[in-house]
Amino acid sequence: MVGTPSPQTISTKQLELAKRAERYPHEALSTLAHFIDLDWLREAYRRTRKDGAPGVDGQVSAEYEAELEANLSSLLDRFKSGRYRAPPVKRVYIPKGDGKRLRPIGIPTLEDKVLQRAVVMILEPLYEQQFLDSSYGFRPGRSAHQALDALWQRIMPLAQCWLIELDIESFFDRVDRALLRQMVARRVGDGVILRAIGKWLQAGVLEGTQLSYPDQGTPQGGVISPLLANIYLHEVLDQWFEQDVKPRLKGTSFMVRYADDAVLGFERQDDAERVFAVLAKRFEKYALTLHPQKTRLIALHRPGSIDRDRSGPGEPRSFDFLGFTLYWGRSRKGNWVVRRKTAKNRLSRALRAIEAWCRRHRHTPVRWQHEQLSSQLRGHYAYYGMTGNGRSLSSFRHHVERIWRKWLRRRSNAKLPWARFSAFLQRDPLPPVRVVHSVYRHSART
């Protein structure tokens, strides 16, 4: 019988770690690895996704779980003794948003994911004491929708607003490992934990049959990679903006960051231009490069705002953040509000995925296709189902219906008039548009 970890016990230990971090906010904490025992690894395994593609060892969760206690005991012993070896990460490619280019992603082994999760469970209580409220990505209790809501609430009161859209080129591939280790060592003094992180950073990348060892970057696809990214960008951007930049500005300013996507906002144009002028040098100091076209300064003024300075970087416009386009528009009551809709590139990407799926499964039973497409629509609504985005959601649903009909007609060159297909959808409709995230907290006033 596999032992069952007690989440309450794990939470108690994490609370103890958080209190220790709070007592010693500027010291490197040692004796951390002893928190990781069999119960800790069991909980780490429970929190690890089991349905992902296998890593270089080809092992799937069913095989690992067949001897779970023995496997976890062996993993714990190798971790504590320093004999654990981080296996190479398998590299595969997925299409980017434009559907033409490919994005590399890494697939660690299942055991690697479990141990990384265990270490993340140790480090999160330490760094949550340091991370700022402006950071939302891959943090406990925080989400992309909260980041969007925070951005909305900061822009709404400003009749005139200048924004810096910040785009880092190949961030995860270019992190300076030496600098990252220095940052981690300022807070973590446990040699066992530091050695494990070092091994993950040095682990090779297996692409096909070619094994390489990059000298920079973090382990993409790894459970620990988002936390390491937050540690890095906390110093590069968050802390710098809060402690060094804000006190020197004349007007109101704010920042919202989700992983390596960030938006910096300013009440005054001169403040925005001063910060924009020094951003590239700031990132160069940490071996990072800002995308010259995608990093830009824009004006996002409320239409009709008084005394708007038209000599700035452009007329009021929209901008994209976390898959949404934000722009000024009218509310139902006729007032100006910052609205959000599905970004065009995300909508196109989702429809291309539906097209490919329908083509691939056009010969499967129609009832099964209906169930699967319904699931995909509900997943789309779960992220993009935001107040004010009903038109984009309806458009997506309509295009899904048209794509599905197209490939049903091609399964046997059968005629399927739209009237007949509509009658079918009336009997068995696809899920209706649903708003999941009602985040306009001040909508009652508009």
C-alpha cells in the first residue's frame, strides 16, 4: 500500500520555512534539504502532472507508480547523498503563434519533475517573502487573469497613460547561469539544494540523437524553471523598478509582470521616455536583450481626454498582453472603459488547431467528435471567457462550427447543407459562449 502524504503536514513545514525566511530576510538559509523526506516526495509526486510526454528514459507514470515507494526511496537517497544525476532534457518543437515558425520546448523525465517539484516546494515559501505584488506568473494563488485585472485597474483611472510593452528575446535560453547561481546563493545556503539546481542547469539537451550542453539558459519545460526565472527577473526588473526607478519619477507609475511578459505604465510622458531610454542597458547588464521591434513605447489615452499631448509616441491604440488585446471602448452604459478581447494571433492559432484536429479526426464517429470539440470550446472559454469578450467568443464558436461542417462534408464527399447541419446543432448544440471571469470590478460605476 502506497503511503499517503498529509497535505496539512507539508503545509505546516512550509509555514515553518516561511516564518524562518521572514525572521532572516537578508540571510542565506541553510539546513533546508532535511525537509525533503518520503512524505515530501510523495506529495511532490501527487502534484506532478502524469499525462505529459515521457523524457529521455521513456518512462511513463504507470511504470514509475508500479514501484512508487521503492522509486521514491531510491530518489531520496540519491538526492541526499549527492549521487543524483540530472538526465538530459528531450527537446521537441511546437508551432509558434504564427503557425510558420517552431518553438523549442524541453521534456524532463518524470523522476526529474518529481524532484524539481520537491525543491520548488522548499524554495517557494522563501521567495514568496521577497517577490513583489507586481509579479503574477507561476506563483501560488496568482494567475494570468489576476495580472490582467491588476493592469486594468491601474490604467482605468488614468485619462492619459504611456505604456512600455517589454519583450525579452529568448529569455529562457539566455539567462546567465553564473548570475543566477549568485542570486540563488544569496537566499539558499544549503549545499544539497544548490548542487541539485546546478545539475539541472548543466543537464544536457537531447535533440533527436544529438546531445548538447548549452552554457546559458534555464531548463525549459522543467518544473523549477519558472521559479528560477522569477528569481532572475525579480532582481533584473521588479526590484530595480520599485526601488531605483519609481523614486526618481515625477508622476504615478506601475508595472505588471507575468513570467517574462511585462507592461510598465506611466502617468507622464517624460517619465516613460526616461525609463524607456535606459531599459536596454539594464537588461544588457544581465546578458539579456530586448526585442527591438516588440519592445515599444505607446500612448493609451482615454478618447476625449482633456489636453492630450499629441506629440507623444502616437495616437491612442491597443496593445496585447497575455493573449488579450486591451483598448479603450464604450461600456453598455456608454462610458469609456478599457476593454479586453481575444488577441488576433491567439484567435488564429486556436482556429488553426481546430482545423488540424478536424482534418485529422474527420473519419471518427460524429458523436465522439462532438464531445471532443465541446471539451475544446469549454477550455477556450475557461481562459478567454472574460467580461466584454463575448463577441470574440461568439466568433470563435461560429468558426468552429464552420470548420467542423467543412471536414464532415469531406469525410466521404457527402453533401451536408447548412440547414441540415444547423438542425443537427439544434438537437446537439456545442457549448454556448460562457463568461467565466467577471473581472470588471468597477463595472457598476460604468
